[in-house]
Amino acid sequence: MTRSAARASRDAPHVLIVGGGGTGGALAHDLTLRGIRITLVERGEFTSGTTGRHHGLLHSGARYAVNDRESAIECIEENAILRSICPGSFEENDGLFVAITDEDMAYYDDFVEGCKACGIPIEELTPEEALRMEPLLNPELKAAVRVPDATMDAMRMPLRFFATAKHRGATLYNFMEVLDLVVDGGAVTGATVRDLVTGSEGDLHADLVVNATGPWSEKIARMAKVDVPISPSPGVMLALRGRLCNMVINRMHRSGDGDIVVPQRGLSVVGTSSWT
């Protein structure tokens, strides 16, 4: 093959990352900061998998503050980290959780308590205050809570990770498919790859291979005779032309389907629905 990376020497740790989405990009960024040599391969265009197919919400964690506090805490911590290390990548527009019915109001106290317990900053608003922020809300709303949600371009932020990793010496290959993993003495030491541009094939060797392929992790792991059961959850979102709101709008109840509107540039993304 014409595009290749040499075997790493003992004094130059080399990591091969399989998968060019958000996880692979962030890992490449982080490891190059630590002086580790990186090669990353992606079978398609960067971010063309699940990374490029989400609604672009930077979660505050509030959505999970009642039923899944561990996830909520992780969300708000990562929210703060990403704002710090990726300035300019987000529309810092905040979000509103809106109560419309008496059933929503019955959830209100648990929601506020959950956010406070998870360290999620909130601001309790009157209906009048919420309507001044978002005039297209239901005028019959009963209450609203402001949270530090934000929106992002699903591809722009990972591409910044790739750019910084490349600037620090990472080697990034798109349209490079992993055909098999190289296993030596029970350890994965590289991958056999095919360049989908030239058709050439060859081996890439590394001290460590990372499987960052998301829903395809099971397929890659099977090449090393490792069982990593994956149960992908498909979903549907509706993208409407025009912005119905400028903040992220959530229904104040247990997270479900069709209860959030995310403004995404010139669109409004309505969702989410998922099933297994």
C-alpha cells in the first residue's frame, strides 16, 4: 500500500485508533497532547457515521437528573470541559424545561431537586419570563426552568479535534477500511487495512489499538475473537426549515419521545424517538 505508518519504536509509543468519529477524534487530540504518536483510520469520511447524525445538543444533564443521576453528572461535567477546550464550537443559547400540564407540574419539584443534587445550574422562571425569552411557547405554560444546554454543529467540533491532533503530528487516514486485526501472542498489535482510494492493502502496526467504532465495535472486536455485544438503538428526528426557537426547548417530564426541539443553525430539529 502507498499510505502507511512505520512500526513504533520502543521509545515512541504508537497508538492506532480505528474510527474517525467524535470518540476517535477526541482521543487522538488528547493522546497527542501527551506526546503519543497517533495513527487514525476511518473507512469513510471523518464524522460520517453516528457522529454526523445527531441533533447537536450539548447536554446539561437536566434531562436525566431525576432518573439517571450518574449520567446527568457526567453530562454537566463534560459540558463544562467542552466549553473550556472548544471555545467557539457551540451556540451557548441555554435551554428551557417547560411545564404545560398539571402532570408536568407534578414533576417540577423532583426535577429541580434532581438538578441541584447533580450540580446542574438552574434558574426557575415565571411563565411571563419564559415567554419573553421564547415568544412562541404555549401561552398557557405553567412554569419553566432554565438550564445550561447548548447546541453544536455535529461535525465541526470533532473536526477541530482532528485538526489539533494533526497539528501535533497525528497521521489521519480517511477512506481506509480495517479488514482484519493483527494478533500476535494474544495481543492486538495492528490492523490489516485497505485504502479505498487506491485499492492497496497492507498492515499498520502499533503498540496499542483502540476500537472507537461505536455501533461497529462488535464487528471490529470479533476480528480479535473478542465478544463485545452491541445493541444499537435506531432513532428518528425531524428537521424543519426555520428556527422555531433560539433556546433548546424540553418538555418537563420524564424523558421520552418527541419532547425536545433543538435549534440547529437555520433548522429546528424535533425529536427524539428511539427503539431497540
